[in-house]
Amino acid sequence: MKADFKSGFVTLIGRPNVGKSTLMNHIIGQKIAITSKKPQTTRNRIQTVYTDPERGQIVFLDTPGIHKAKNKLGEYMVNVAESTLKDVDVVLWLVEPTNFIGAGERHIAAQLQKVTVPVILVINKIDTVKREEVLEFIDTYRKIYDFAEIIPASALRGENRDVVIDMIFKYLPYGPMFYEEDTITDQPERQITAELIREKALHALDEEIPHGIAVSIEKMKQRKGQKIMDIEATIICERDSHKGIIIGKSGSMLKKIGSNARFEIEKMLEEKVNLQLWVKVKKDWRDSDILMKNFGYKKEDI
């Protein structure tokens, strides 16, 4: 290993929907974190790994958005996000391009006062504003925290992606790799599969329902002697009325979610997938420790 090799942990923080998962997927070059315009998309801390054999290895922790919690699941998500700040070498904070710093952003700035590591600010979505406005936004944010770097970027278009990577390496400590060179995530395939199904449900359904859905993988098994993976999964929702909407007229909505998810899962597994979906109602699962644990939210974080 080279003497100047660097490696370390970086957390991406920011309010829900600022583009954290999109940026991470762009950097890794593969879809790991699910993306959606609806808030609370990322529920667990996701570790992904970016390795440059010449320079070093960055282990990204993509956390749930920091926000004011409304239920047990919300509290769990905020705890995960805020506790991650203590375990990393660099914090990457993503924000919208704006001159108005709202309560959500001020809450994050207050959390960062306890942090001793460099904080890099990424002003995302600059493709949605005029170039000359960007300097104003930099000036606005500069006043609320002493950032190590401020980078304007567009996660969606991959704009300034390389600058973000360069700046992270600038602040990482020297040291050997944590993971093998070809590792891109520590998420088990079952979990990514569940998340992909949930993503497709989020895209297809109305505003009201998605917060209250979870996906449980009942079976994921290689078919004997064939390059086919048989997967059975259940979409869990909180109300009977939601169940009808998720299934849709003559099963049309469930079919749409299933075929969209199957396409992504086949890309990930690089083989054919036979996916069967069911829908079950578990009332108020987001306020139940036991049910949350069943759906993969770790007890120690609840």
C-alpha cells in the first residue's frame, strides 16, 4: 500500500430531500441508496464505499434526514443521523441553494457545534438557479458556521462531483483500506432488494401512504441449476384503505410496483428475478418497537 494512502468515514447529512442519496449514488456509480421526492426515504444508515487505488478509500454513511420527529420511527431516524456525527472523519452537509436559512437548517448547524471534525458544505441543485446567485448563497451559509470548504454542485447532473471527492480526500486521515477494493456496500442484498421495492412503491403511490409502508423479504432463493432468483416480499401498510390503493384496480398498482422493482433488482443481481408481492396491514407499526425491529430497524438505534 502507498505511504500517502488515505481512508476514513464520511457522513452525508442534511434535511430530507436535499439530494444526499442522489449524490452518493453518483459518486459510487451504482444505485445503493433509494431516491424519491417524498421525505423520509432513507431510514437506515447506509454504508457505501468509494475506492481510488491511487489515493484512498472513502466509506460513506448516508443517514436519514435530520428533522423534527413525529413518531417512534421519526425519533429512531433522527437518533441514527445525529449519533453518526460522532463516528466520522469528515461531515458533508448538503443544502438547497437559498438565501433563507430556515429552522431545519439552524437545527443542523446547532448539532454541528458539537462536532470537532471538518464540515464541508455542498450547496446542491445549482442547476435550478442562476449562476450569479450562487455567490450570494455561499455568503449566506458562510455566516452560520465555520466550514472547511463550501462547494456548489448538482448531484443530479454530477456537476462538481470530482471536486467533492477531492475535498473529502484533502481532509481524510492517512491509513489502510477498511474494505476490499471491489466492495461498494455493506448492505446485504436482501436489504437492498427490500429498499428497491419500497422505492418503487414510493414513486407510484399517493403522498399520504408512503411514510407508512415497510417491505419485508419473506424469501430470496436461487432456483436450482438456473440463473433465476425467486423472491417473495410483503409490503406492509398501516390501514385497510391503504391496502386497496397499493393493490390497485384488478391488482394494477401492485403489478406496476412489482415490474419496476424487478427491473432494478435484476440490474443489481445481474440475473433474472421472479418477484411475487403481497400486501399486509399492520396498524401503527411505526410506533411499535417490535414491528420496527422486524422490518430491519436495529433495536439499539430505536
